[in-house]
Amino acid sequence: MKIPSQIHKILVAIEDSAYSEIAADYGFALARQLGAEIGLLHANEVPINTPSYTVDPMFGEPPLVMPEMIKIQEEASKSLLDRITNVYGQDCTVSKFLKMGNPIDEILLTANEWDADLIILGTHGRTGLDHFIAGSVAEKVVRKSKCPVLIIPNPGKEKKSE
């Protein structure tokens, strides 16, 4: 892997959570220090009907995703991107990316298309069964990314004393 002489583009993946706020704050601060551009990404996962659904003839087919729901999601995402940019983006060049699809795939695709030098995202700090069930977007992005990934940990998670 080629190590860039300088980081020019930092992709910060966010969701509407305190963990993402911390990652965004860190990403924008780093961008200011390095004179880098920020790519701010939010991906909406759209539920779709798949053949794996079992259909009870009494209740009919499962509902399709309604265009109104998608529009509401898009408006909320645009608002989130604008809010994060307004709070943290002073003195930074910001490109905003609103994607629909699997967040892991969209983070990786956007990083490649935008030619990001670094990806930053926060983590919920889940462990045990919760981690097993929910999976870890951060972990999967780290494993599949072509560029370095910086994970900003959840500072609220207490360390176990030894």
C-alpha cells in the first residue's frame, strides 16, 4: 500500500448519533490541521422486499418502501449533513455525500470514487451478543478498505480495571 506524503481527502462517515458527532469533530479538526478536504457521508439503508419473506395469504404481500418514506429519509439525511457541516465545518472544504444502500458498501464505494486518503468513523463500542447481532460497520470497513481507516472510539465506554 502506498503511503501518501500528505492526507488531502478525509471521508467521515456519519449517522445521527453522539458517536458520529465525536468522529465528525475529530475528522474536521484533523482536516484543518492538515489542510485537507472533508467528504461527509451519510448512507440510508433502504429495506426492500426479498424472496426470503414468507407471506401469509391472509395478510397479503409485505409493504413496499413508499416513495414518501424515502423522501423523508433523504430530507433527514440532508439536514444531518448540513447540521454537521455548520457545527464543525468552519474553514474546511466540504463535499457532502448522501447515499442509499448498505452503509458498509456505500462507505467503501464513496471512498474509492472520491479518492479518499483516509476514512474516519465512530464506533458504538458494542460487545458480546449485541456486537454479534448488529455486526460492526467499522470492523467491516477496516477489513475491506483500500485506504487507511481511523476509528474514533466511544469515550463513554468505561475501561475495566485489571
